[in-house]
Amino acid sequence: MKILRALLAVLPLLLTACNDEPEVQIELQTEADISGYRVATVAGSCYDLDLSTRDDIELILMNNASDVLQALLNDKADIVVHDEIIFDPVICHDNGIKIACRGERFFPTAFMFKKSDADLASALNATLDRLENDGTMAQLKEYWLEGKYLNSEAYSHMPDTARGEPLRVACASEMAPIAFPVDGEWYGLETDIIRCFARDLGRPLEFTFYNTSSASLALRTGKADVLLGAVFVTPEREEQFLFS
């Protein structure tokens, strides 16, 4: 899958406390317009690697999307650069933020495996092909990416009924609609895909959340079998890991 880069700016960027002057808002037309602002993004993401080459912004790096959003809401940042899919219209409305403009490039994301787990990565590729061919992937995308889950009284996912050696899943996201926990259960597009994969393997699932900086380490040291959560594919990671 590919996730669209988006720039988000808070609506009431500056509030006037002592006079009747109107609120000041950021107006962005292109990525060049972020010059001079405090820009927050997730550490280790493609956006971090891209923005760290710029010396005309104050780059603020956070551990996850929730922290990035809080930096914006708490006036620690003026602009957020992050995945549009994470900041859906409901989140934007509820938090008083808007998509100021969309970025000019796409960055690929994928499930990540150790180099030694080529068979496991190939098995997931087979599951992804099956989900595309039998229409399941289209249903999952419609439910999670088109906002249908927002109208559900209870989020749905396939039950985990298998027994035996668990498939240990490292989650690098805690944001809907990709992967997020509710009362100890994990939901979202990528978690549903991995549930389909575990069912094909006949293995139960074991989910653990890791922040961005430690998720790859968990995979490398054998604490996890697969990493999910809108994981960016970078040349550096491709040298060390396999991607679905």
C-alpha cells in the first residue's frame, strides 16, 4: 500500500489575548511554504529523513502520531507533516486542525520481516495476493479507509481461535485506521490483514506496541516476527530487513 504525505496546520495558530485583532492562520500552498515554522513529525519516518535536510525549519521529532498531534495542539509546533490516512476528517474536526496542503510525493509502506524469515515474508505475500483476488482486501479498505468503522458501535475483526506457537506482531502505530488498541484488543486495516495471515498459517496472534525507535530493534533481536504500523520502506531498512 502507499500512504499519501500530508501537511497539517492548526486552525487557530496564534490567539490574540489583549486586543480584537483576528486570529492568524498559516496558509500553505506547497512544501516550500513551511519555511520558518516549527515542524513536527515522527522520528525515523521518511518525513524525518526528508525534512532533516532542510535548514530553514525548526524540526521537532516525536515518538508517534499521537505525540505529533499533541505537539500541534499544545503549541509546541506550528505544522505537522504526517500521513493523511491517520488524520482523517473526524480527527481534524474534533481537534480543530485542517489539512493545509498535500505533499508532492508518495512514500511506500509495508510489513517488515527479518532477513532470515524469507519464507514468512513470502507467505504473507501469498496471503496479500489471495485477499486482493477474492475481494477481501477491497472490503477491508472500504471499512477502514472510507470511514465506515467510525459509524460502528463496535469495531469488527476476525476472531483469533488458533492454538500453538503465536505469531508475534510488533505494532509501530497506535492510530486508527492502521493499527490501534481498544480495551486490550487491536483493530485497524493492517491488523485485519495480519489476522488473515495468521489464519492462513494456523497460528494465534500476540500483539505488542513499540515506539518507532525500538520497533525495528524488537524485530532484529527476535522479540517479534513481523512489524506493522505504516512502516516506511527506506533504502537503509531494505539493507537489513525484508518487506512484503
